[in-house]
Amino acid sequence: MNDAPVRLYRDIGGDDGPPVAVVLRPLGLGDLLTGVPAIRAVRAAVPGHRLVLATTRALEPLASLIDAVDEVLPAGELEPLDWSGPPPELAVDLHGKGPASHVVVADLHPDRLLTFASPGYPGPTWYPDEHEVRRWCRLVVEGLGVAADPDALDLAVPPVPAPAPAGVALVHPGAAFPGRRWPPDRFAAVARHLADRGLDVRVTGGPAEVPLAQAVASGAGLGEEAVLAGRTTTLELAAVVAGARVVVSGDTGTAHLATAYRRPSVVLFGPVSPALWGPPARGGRGGPLHVVLWHGDGTGDPWGTELDPALAEVTVDEVTAALDALLTRT
């Protein structure tokens, strides 16, 4: 494990410095977390390199929780990298199938370039029906000849105080697009059920989701102190999830944090199949640690502006029954 603190990229490498590997992954929270096993596999392939993760500024704090990362290079999606060092020895595109993202890493003029195959770029074949975690692991396995463990999704616990006590039940009603947002009144009913079971319920979300979280808390009969939305940094949210008793959310980044910290979770899927983005099949006491509820066929629109019909089919009773079973056996 790399115990040195992660720092922001400045001038790395040079004639006398170690060789450098750059990994491109400037996407959302869930995207970064599903790429962790592949990042670890890159580290295994080049153990003597300085590994630079090019990701968004919002996700820089989480990079310190990935033991394979040495440096962070702030990056925007499909934007040229602000690279001031010498060409890296290795550059890996963990962003997409190209060629737009391939150009971003190719412009660094690395000695070795690893991408999926696209016009002008040789590499492994991209399969659209492959799970996101396994896709990037396979790229590294086939491209660098090392093993990759798709279940190596764990993160270190953040070295910050959690803004909620250990053992809370987390309800995360938000999602990036309306098509993946289960109705707030249903989340409120689930939160009320958890509170009636005697659990300390907290509602999470980003700054833009404060009204949504307040509506869920109010509908559940919870006080203002139950609303963590807009009051946590990225690391504080991770710390809360790491200590949670259970997490219930849609197909979003918080669900991937529950996976990273092996917290019992119930995840509601709609337009996207869990076969592409779902949690790993980890066993708990007498059953899975992560429970997926889905009634779709994989043909929905993950960027939809209206509630996806498959997600709408998930009922409150289904969710509370899944939570009760999970809480009983974990």
C-alpha cells in the first residue's frame, strides 16, 4: 500500500525522477469509484511509477482514499490536461471508448498509451453490455498483462470527523437526472419506516438537493437535524457512509460509497440495468450485503427528464421489506 499522502500535481518526474503513469478518469463520483479496481491494477503493473490520477476538482479529496494514487491532476471532462512535466511513460484512458478521450491522453505524448480500440488507436475491444467495473479491469488486464480484482473497490476511511454518529440509517433521495430519482414521498415513507424501527435516520444530498432532502425529512416527521444535505464535504459524506448502519438510495454515487465501505445497502434501479452499474454480489449473513430492486429491461434513458417507468414500479413496500430483511441479518 502507498502510505504517502496524495498531493496535487505540480512538476512530476524529470530526468532523475521516477517514471510517471497518468490515468484519466474525470467523471462523476460513481464513475471514479467503479474505476478504483482498474486504477489499482495499473499500480500493480507499474509499481515503481508515480501514479497520477487526472480527475475533477470536486473528486480530488477522494483520491487520497485510494491507496494506488500518488498525485492528483485536476481535469475536466474531455478537456486538455494542464500538464507541465515531461511526457509520462504510460497514459491510460479510463474515460471512454474514444476517440475524443483518447486524444486527451495521447496529447501527453506518452511512451506507452492504453485505450480501447477506436479509429487510429489500437487496443482491446469495447463491449457495450459489459459491467462498468469489469470493463476497465479488462482494459488493464489485456493491455498491461496484470491481474485485476473487480471487487477491489474499497476506500480508506476519511481522516475527518463524521457529521453524524456511527450507526445511522442513510436515505439519499437525489440523483443526477430526474429519470433516476424515485419520488420524494416514497423516500419519506421509507425514512419514516426506518425511524419507527428505532434507527437514527439522516437524509443526504448535495447543495442543490437541500430542498429535496428537507421535503423527505419533513414527510418522514424528522427534525431539521436529520438533514445532512448541503452540510457535508465530499470527505464528510464518505465518513458518514463508512459508519452507516444501512444505506438506501437510487443508482447514484452514494450507492457506490456504500459498496466501497461494505455497508449494507438497498439500491433502486430504473433506466439502467444493475448488470451494468450494480453493486458486487457480496454475501452477508444469510444473504447479499447489497440488495438491488429493479423492474426494467435496460432500455430506459439514464439522462431522462421524467421519472423512468421501471423505477416508478418499485414500491415502498418492496423497499421496506428489503431493508427489514437486510437489517435483521447484518
